[in-house]
Amino acid sequence: MNSEAKKRYKELLELKNYSKATLKSYGYCFDLFLEHFNNVDINTLTKEDITNFLYKEHQKGLSYGYQNQIINAIKFYYEKVLKRKRELYDIPRAKRPQKLPTVFSEEEIIKLIGDIENLKHKSILYLIYSAGLRISEAVNMKIADIDSKRNLIVVKSAKGKKDRTTLLSQKLLLMLREYYKQYRPKDYLFEGDPGKQYSVKSIQNVFNKALKLSGIRKKATVHSLRHSFATHLLEHGTDLRYIQELLGHNSSKTTEIYTHITKKGMNKITSPLDNLELQEKKTPYGVYPF
């Protein structure tokens, strides 16, 4: 019954050039919506019908992100495809989790990446850290995007289909030149098969192997390198507005999370315990996990 609605929905998503991830997530959520109203023409649904559906989904204990995806996917159909007025659906929202990102210290970055022997693998991880890239931006990076004349890296069609520029480390540039001489990539900066971009999975495997060999006991992902880039810039005195531009954040609110994890100024504060004169026992020499 709703096959035409599904077709128009998919066509408009593609026409608006949404990312593959958005196409997949919106498509899944809209299919869920269509399945629920399998024998009903969704063009005839009232706001109350949609709110009741959303409330039933909410009662399943959905995460904040997933619940918002369902709402936005439905709103896209009624507000973009059918061009109806914007609606607010009054249902309880799952709370956004307030989690701080995992960040490596500068010493840990050296330990994590410095001992990698494979030049391609080392170059990829240093690129992501030194420029604050998302993993998708690293695999899409092309040789032409490295602008050594202006000391910049051009990040094209990043999140939200926006271009931006970020830093080109001189140490990275020298490494990339050595890498280029050895591997001779054709188009993409990092290639799996000749002429084909390196895969996200391959970078994740490189990172996970390096993390394991480093002995660093942090629950981290490749994205932790991007978080570390921003945090280290902040700790070295870079203005938050510039960090926002380098990361490609739309809102300063997104970038402000790094103010909660920086150690800048913390080394000037002493724990009250350290001001107490305690009878301390000598700690035996050994290896400890902290």
C-alpha cells in the first residue's frame, strides 16, 4: 500500500545527497514505520497516530541516538516529501549520555604509533592524529589534498558535505614523502588495491593491533586520535574557535567537550590529600597498572 511513499522517500534522500550512513539509518527507520502501519495509507495518519507509534517505540528503552533517528526519519517524510508544516512530537526523550571521550597523552601517542614498523600504517595513524581527521576522511583523502605549498590539508566532502582545511604537520609531510616513494599511490593517498581507497576496516585493524602491542589500557578507537588532537591543541593554548574550525564542528558546543578533559591548569592544583602529613609506608618496587 505504501510502496509509492517508500519510493518517493528514497528518491528525495538521494536527491539531497545525504551520506550513505544517513541513507541507511533513515531507510531502516522508515521501513520500521511502514511495517507498523502495513495496512494503512500513511498519508492519512494523524499527528496522534504518529505520536502513539513513537511512544510505543520509546517504551522499548531505545537509546537517545536511535530514538532521535526514528523521529527525524518520520519527520523527513511528512515535512520534506509531503511538504507539510513542521511538527513537534511530545513524547519522553531518552537522555543524551554525558560521556567524556577517550584521550591519549602525548607520551601515549608516541608509544602507540611510534613503534609501528609498516610505513603505510604509521603514516595513516599519524595523519589522523596530526590533522584531527575522522576515519572516513582519512580513507577519502587524495594525493591532491595534501597542499605542501600552503602547509594545509584539504578535507573534501566531510561530514555534512562540507569542505574544510586543517593542519599539515611538517613531520608528517616528510613521512608522507617517504611513504610515496615506497608505495607510489595513484589517486587516493592510501590505497589497498592499486587505484582503490584503503578500507575503514583495515585502518581499524591497524589501530587495534597497535593499541594491543603498546600495552595502553584504555578503551579506545581510531576516533580517539581525533579527540587527542583537539585536546592537545587546547592544552598548548590554541583558541577553541580555531579548534572548532579545524575539526569541522558546526557548533562550538560540540567542541567545548574538550574543556572538560584537558589537563591545562590542572597541574597547578594540588589534591588536599597531598597537603596532609601522613605516616607513609614505602611502596615495594613493582609493575602496576596505573
